[in-house]
Amino acid sequence: MPSKATILTPKQAICAYLEVALPGLPVRNAGVMLLDPATDELHFKIRRDWDAIAPEDADILEELSDDIARMVAKMGGKAFLEYMESTLSNILRISERETIVAANFPARLERLYRENVEAKVLPFRTHLPLTTLRAAAGGLSEEHAVSESSEDWIEVPSGIRLREGMFVARVQGRSMEPLIPDNSLCIFDGRMVGGSRTHKYLLIQKLTRFDNTSQFTVKEYSSIKKTGEDGSWEHETIRLKPLNPDFEAWDLTPGEFRVLGEFVAVLPESE
């Protein structure tokens, strides 16, 4: 059965922008504050490219997001916003409030940030390459070298440690719900640096088209091993298991597929 869509009711929200005013440079937006007055929850996103725009103050400014999170948890969203309005006036400032309408607050926050904060792309530090699954299957080295424009790279949450070999791709289908909702943008680590793959969620490319399913799939991986007379072993059967009980697991032999990457996280949706 198809999953029921969640219906979100639009409600009033308060939006303000954190601004940075560096000597000799124009004022620019450094982040977005989005307050839900009904719950007193403050959603916010702060830029992370401080060493590119404010190298002398980068060490301090890089702690800003964590500092805000601690103060919001202690004071509440409305009180913290009022505190910022009454105290910020030098390098950091807060814009005037705007009253807007939002249904999905995290998604609206992502949209406001994308449209109003021109954060510099820092490859594999704040951003990962956005690619198609077919491009990922062809190898990412050329894709990485194509461009560093905002259309080719996507900013990821600060809590995820980035490294070269990681990438973002869109996953379609419901077989891995609820972990991976249909049409989600997901982070994968394409390095696969050894160790057991058992019970990991992997992006798989099927090399043989023996049915009508997609060439690419994300599934939980497990294997049945065969031991030889000399004590050596090899994979006999690979089982790919969905998380959604409405879908069935299926088997492949080692020569029928290759692993493109390990699932890391689902990115927050944007409007």
C-alpha cells in the first residue's frame, strides 16, 4: 500500500537574517533565523565558510552555530531572538523581522538560506558534489573537476564529517522507508575502505538487467559465504534486503553487481 502523505498546515512564522559587517566590505547575510511562535522553536542555519570571508575572526565565528544552539536551548526561541536584537550591533547584526507563512519549517529554512545566503562552496568541507546515479557509476573524479558552482555542489549539515569520495544523489522509491523517503537527496561514501559490508546500507549497481527494476538500488547488504577445502572462502550469494516490509528481499551473485557507496544520511528537504 502507498504511504499516506503528511498534510502540513501553513502557519505564521517570524524570519530574520543574521548579518555580518566586516570592515571595508558590504554587509552580507550570514544566516537565517525562523521562529515558530506557536511552539517557541527557533530554526536556524548559519554559514560555515568563515575562513574564506573572515579569516581573522574565523576561529571565533566557526563556533557561532553551536553557541546559538546552546543559548536557544537555555532561553527559548523568542527570548533568544529578542536578546540578539538588543545586543548585536558590531560585526554581527540582526535584520528587522519579517512575518511570513510556513508549513514545513525545516524545508522553508533551507529555501530561505539557499535564496538569501550566498555561502562560498568549500568542496568536501561544507559541500559535496551533487550527481546522478549514472554519473556515480561512471566514476566521480571527472565530475568533481567540472565545476564548483552552486548548481554542482550542495551544502550538507555541519554535523556530518566530509571527505573526498563522498557525493550526493537522489534516491527514488519506497523500499527503504522510513529511513529513506521516496525522492530523497542522500549522502553516500564512495570510498568503501574495507571491512565487513554486512548489514550496511549500500548503493548497488546491478550489472545485469534480469528484471524490470531499476539498475540502481539502495538496500541492506548481507552475504552467504562458501568455504573451500583449503580454508579459503568466497561470497556465494548476496542478499539485498529492503527496510519497507511491503517489498521483498532478493539475491544476486557477486558478478551481477558492484557497490557504488555506503549510505551516510538523508539531507533535509527543501521547498
